[in-house]
Amino acid sequence: MSELRIRAKELDGADELVAKRAEFVLDSASDGASGTAGVYLDGNSLGALPAAVPARVADVVARQWGELRIRSWTEGGWWTAPERIGDRIAPLVGAAAGQIVVGDSTSVNVFKAVVGAVRLARLGDPARDEVLVDATTFPTDGYIAASAARMTGCTLRPVTPEDVPGAVGERTAAVLLNHVDYRSGRLLDLPRLTAAVHAAGAPVVWDLCHSVGALPVGLDEHGVDLAVGCTYKYLNGGPGSPAFLYVRADLQDRFDSPLPGWNSHAEPFGMRPEYEPAPGALRGRVGTPDILSMLALEAALEVWDGVSVEQVRTKSLALTDFFLECVAAYVPDGRVTCLTPRAHGERGSQIALRCPDAGDVMRRLIARGVVGDFRHPDVLRFGFTPLYLGFADVERAARVLAEVLAEAPAGDAG
């Protein structure tokens, strides 16, 4: 047994989160070549299924919907689910209760947040007419920011995160940034960039899709104005599980959502023609909540009982450090290039390796039981979910990667 495999076993033996693995449904199928179970490194795209979810969803369908039917809006707690589950997510992003509402997709919530941010900025200065967006952002965020800018009569200005402090000014109406870059896994300095935007008198919107459930965020501590995030990655809420919207407590009475609906009305069952927003974060709601996926998410969040996000971050960094060490030991020099920053303060919970034949390499890895994903044109992306991944998983993934690369034709990895 190699030294790295021995170390992996020792690290797993000392892992304080190791018991959490049993709370997930993981691949029990064996890889034919090695006889070992597969390694799931795509939790940054879709988290594994928490074992408690199927029974909970069955109860929601059979009893709450099938037997109680409409009574479940009150007796089953359906009506209060968006804010109740929001309060469950709040500690994972460093927020006090009453500031997060769950519902709709990430894209819809980005739209609400960006337009809402522009309207907040114009309460203080109606002349603000520029929206800044991370030039390296996930494409949908860019599309939404462009649409929000057109609707509000603003100019859209893409800038790199490094240029944000020098780009914000008296014209800035809103800034939309990604906490962790989806492609490279780079972690931005949220406190510094938030402070820079605030110094220019503008609000900032943070997309937390690749950080919530993977690392501390500190929304309240750092005075973030608005934030959105998905729940199907590190929160393991399931495919298409609803996203969330954070509105800082002192801004809620001024937050003007561009998507008012009966669910966010101060008197939702009054059916009045005039709109009056509900108090607090509730004004971030729109229409009828998607109950089946929302309550599946609520069950999934139970895996966080007894776990702090700081524990998860410590293990995440240890896992990614160990993966990089194993890759360096097993993979020939020059075959891959790491795009993810080595510094802990600049790294999310994924490792991105550049490889010229990345698409074919990932297909071969998946066939061998190591599941990551491929990002065009040449990126192998591996997500590390500390609640269910171990160090032996990491060592095996790097070892199989080296074997696959040895079988594939080498190219220019630079």
C-alpha cells in the first residue's frame, strides 16, 4: 500500500465528520477494475441524496397531500415553509433569522435582487445608472444583469473582480458578484469587495451558489445588502430545489421587488387590487411555494444538525490540499495545470484542472467510477463535499486520474 493510501486511512480515522457519510445515499456499485465503490466529486453541481429525504417526500405526497390535502397549508406548515427553511439556512451563511426566504430559482432571485438593489440605490441618488457585473460570472447571471439593466434604464458594465474597487463610483447603482467562481473555484474577498462597493454608496448582490454549505460567508458580519444562492449543490436539496433570497434586515422596509405577487402581499387572502408588500423578508416571495421540492430540501438540511460550517470548511481545505498533493505525486508533470488558487483564502471547495483532452478524460473517469464534470473547453472540475467525502475517496480519485491520463494521448496542458 502506498504512503498516500496509508495517510488517507489515517486521516479518515481522525475525521470528526466521518459519521455524516452514513446519512447519505452513496454509490455502492463497484468499479470493475478495482472492486471499490465509486467516488462522487460532483456535489458542486448536484449534491448526493440525504437518506432521510425519500421517506419525508413520501409522507408529503401520501399523507399531507393525499389525506390532509388543502389543510396542509396550515396543519402541515406549508404556508410558512419559505421563511422557516430560510431560517434553517441562515446560520450557514452567517445571517440572523428573518432575513432569508426560500423559493423560485436562482435566476429569478438574481433578477429580484439586482432590480431591487438599483431601486434601493436610487432612493438616495436617482442619477445612479450603471450596473456592474462580474465579467467572469456564470452566464445566466450575466443575462439577468443585462435584462435588469435594460429594465431600469442602466448601462451594464462587466468588470473583473480585481477591478471592482476602482470601477465603482457615483454612477454605480448595483454590483453583482459571485462569491466562488463556478469554473475555477476561486474564492473572492467578500468583506473587502463589499466594503469597496459601500464606500461608493452602492449596494452589492452576492451569488452564493458555490459557497453556501461549503465555507463561512458572514453576510451579517460584513454588511452584505442582498444575496442569492441555490440549494441543490452543497446543501443537497435535490435537482431543481428552490433557491433563496437574503435581504438585510435594515433594508427590508425599502426593498421593492420587481416581482410582486399574492404570496408577498401584506394581506394575501384579501385579494385586493392594490399591492401592499408584506413586512420583512416575506416581500421576497412571489407565487405559490413549490412544496414538494421545498419540503425535500427541509429534510435534506437535517444533515447539518450538530455540524458547523467552520468544521466543514476545515475539512474542505484538508481534502482539497490532499487531492492536490496526490495529483502532484501520481500525475506526470505538465499533464494538467491547476486553475484553482493554492492559497486557502482564495479557494472554494472545488479543484479545477486544465487538460487539453478534458472531455474525453472525464468520460473515462466516470466510466471508472470517479464522477466529476467537464467545463468547455478544457477544464476538469472536481467538487469536494466534506459531509460525505473521505480522504480515501480523494486519494483514489487522483490515482484513477493518473491511470486515465496514462491511457490517453498527452497534449499541451498549459
